[in-house]
Amino acid sequence: LDVSNSMLAQDYSPCRLDRAKLAISRIVDKLQGDRIGLIIFAGSSFVQLPITTDYVSAKMFLGNINPGSIPVQGTAIGDAILTAAKSFSAQSEKSRAIIVITDGENHEDDAVAAAAQAAELGIQVYTIGVGSVNGQPIPVGGELLKDRDGNIVVSHLDENTLRQVAEAGGGAYVHAGNEEFGLNPIVDDIRKLEDETFNSVVFEEYDEQFMYFFAAAL
């Protein structure tokens, strides 16, 4: 999930980031047995939630996300894809997919190459474009964000880049709408991947009592 300042643009209600968080939350409510993880990114990327089936924790971590969650501004989509690719467990060899939710304004790295690298590992990369092609200004701290020359910064959806990333990653590109955000059809497509059975290990914790008998014997 892109958490850069451009995701504060209000071409969705209330803004791009909040609309994306709502869509993710609704998808999580529908999941059963699927394992999910959450990576947030701006100028760098960070594993917000390791892969898990703990949906309650997923929604809790999701609710705390804001542009301040990543101190380095920018939009490093490629770095986020590579971080996600490294985050899958050794058990997950076939049913692996990455969904990149962003406005696509990639300024930091080669996202297409990163998606191709993920595809070589058997990981499909899907992209969801958030925003409008015409663009919107970015409200930050009660004012509109301006560049060094004092001009108002307008954030545009870069569909071309996101299509190229999805194509290189063997996935698909979806333009998020206000009603159908695009996660539902992508998750339906991912579920067609081969199901895998994951082993669970049960640990038992014992309440040690030996010290009382040891004291009495002593």
C-alpha cells in the first residue's frame, strides 16, 4: 500500500489512502483461511504486517497507517515489490501474489524490472491504480503541497507504468473506482491459484513446579 503524500489527494472520498484502507478492510472481512501480509511504502518500504491469517491484527495495523508511517517521501514501487517477494515463507511456492495499490507516480526505481524479477520467482504481481488521470492537488497540514518554486503540486495517476508493471509481473491492472475498488476481482483471480496445505506446529507450555519438591528434599 502506497502511503506517500500523493495518496492524500481527494479525487476519492475522503482521500485516496483512506479509500484504499477501506477497500482492504472490506476484503479482509471476507477472507477465510487465506494468508495475507501488508507492506507500506513511500520512498522506501516496510513490512507493516508479516504474512498471517490473523485478520484482527491485520485490521488493527491497517487502521494505524498514515503518510507519516514512512519517514522517506517518494514512491518506490520497485522496492516495495522486492520487499514483498522476500516476505513469503518457504512453504509458499505456488500460491503467491502481490497486489500493489498506488497512484503509480514512481520516481525512485525500476518497478517493471522488479515485477519481472518477482515473476521469475513464480509470484504474480497485480496493480491497482488509485487516482485520476487529470490529477488532484495534495492537501498537507491544512494547505496544498507546493514545489520549490511555489507552484501547487498536482498528483496524476500513471496508468501506463502500472500496466507495464502488471504485464511484467504476469498479473493484471485495475483502475480503482469509488464503488468497486478492484480488490474483489483480483482476489477472485488469485484464488484460482493452486491451494496449498500449511502445516501447523502446536506448542505446549508447562507450569514448572519442581522447585517445591526440590526444596523439600534439600
